[in-house]
Amino acid sequence: MSQSGPSLMPETPAPDVAVHQLDQAARDGGNGCIDILSPPPGTDPEDCLYVTLHVHGAASVRRGGASTALAPGDLLISTTPHPAGLLQDSACRMVRFRIPCFYLGIRQSDVRRAGGLMARGSEGIGSIASQFLRTLATRAQTHRARPGDHLARSVCDIVAVLVTELLDRENPEHHNGTAELLSRIRSHIEQNLADPDLSPESIARAQHISVRYLHKLFQQDGTTVGQWVRRRRLDACRRELERPSRRQTSVSAVAHRWGFVSHSHFSRAFRDAFGVSPREWQAYATRTEGHNPAS
């Protein structure tokens, strides 16, 4: 697979070919899962989120006493390989994906809450996620290996957005302006992560709110402004350190590019977040790159 990132809407095989390939993948991997990336060192290999893609056949899921029929392309989120309440006939075909929670950047409490949620594969972010997973499944079947690194990481990002959206729908606060404001604030942070002067004061000023209210919004979401900014910067550094094109770039240069002023502070924060030093992570990514023939 090319090392360039995938487009937002990946090319998929013609419908009849895609169904045949997905059906074969479901038959071959029906008792297991397609792994999306390997758990990094220092993490619990069982700490995973599962996404089940309905390929074809009759299936439904029961939740809260109500039964909902599944259509091809629909997705089920679970914390175990077999979603609770799933009913399917013998001709039904599904493909299951296992994603280490580490790569999703979602709080453990939210991962647990996401278990049992369903997304329609014909609308919104669910449609995008479904198309990516179809592509990933057919490529994994073709190569008999994990999918390419860039596609897999794009899937992780999209699944994270999907889970967040599904949880927002479950939360009554989704219907007021708080969630929308918090989303705008996070978008502003993402766009300015590399700015070393990014601070609660600059963020509040850009959103025309008080610093006190900004802190209150993040506290309601179970974190702080500083923790959110630091984690997003660390995630950006982690992704950059594992890119082949950045293997010759120094750790300090990567840290500086993403807004960290102190190299020692960055190294400590990275180890606290991921359990290994930045150099160890870079070395780990180099060692494991050759084990992915689909890349």
C-alpha cells in the first residue's frame, strides 16, 4: 500500500465484488477478528474496542427491550468480540474488527458506555466509517495480513469520531449549545496545537468566553484544558515519531514542532502517557514496520 494517506472516501470494489470479498472474509474470520494495529508496548492487549460490520443476511440487535433490524453496512460497537443482544440467522455474514483503545484517545469510561451502541452505515459519520471498514476488510483478506498502516490509523480516527458522536446522541446535553461550543473549542485547539503560546487565555479569547467558563466546560467533560491540549500534542508527536519519513528527525525537533518548549518535560509526559520514552516508541515503530506486508 502506498505510504500516502488515504482520501476521505476510499475507493471500494464494485458492489458485487465487494460483497463477495467481504463474504469470504466473514467466512474465513467469522470466529475471530481483523486486528487494526497491534497493541503498543506497556498496554493491556485485552483493552480493545470491537466494531462489527454487517455484510448481509438477516440480523437484529436487542437493546433496552426493543429489537432493531440491521441493514448491510450497519455497525455495532462493543467491548467484547460478540455484541450483546445480537441475533442473526445462519446465512448472516459479519466482519469483526478489534481496535486497541490506546489508538482511539477515548476515556475508559466512554469506551464502556459505547458498548451496545449501533450506527447506521447509510448516514453521517457511520457511512464513512462503514466504507473504510469495507475497504479495510477486503484488503486484509487480499493480503492475508493486517491492513496498511495509514488506512488502519485513519480507521481508528474515524471510529473515535463515530463513538464520540454516538455518545453525544445518548447524552441529553447534546441538544443544547454546550456540546457544540465544546466541539468548536476542540477544533480551535487542533488547529493551533503547534503554537507554543496556546493557552487557556488564548483559547477563551478566540471563543469570546471567560477563562473560568472554559475551565468549567472541560471539567464537566471530565478533564482540564491543560490535560486535553497536552494529550492531543502527545498524540500528534506519537504519530509523527512512527512515520517512516520522520525516522531521521530528532525527538526534540518533533516535540518542538508540536508546541513543547522543554525536551525533558516532553519526555516525561510522553512516558507517563504511553509507558515508553519517545526514543523507545520511535524504535518500536521501526522494528514493527516490516511486519506489515500490506503497507
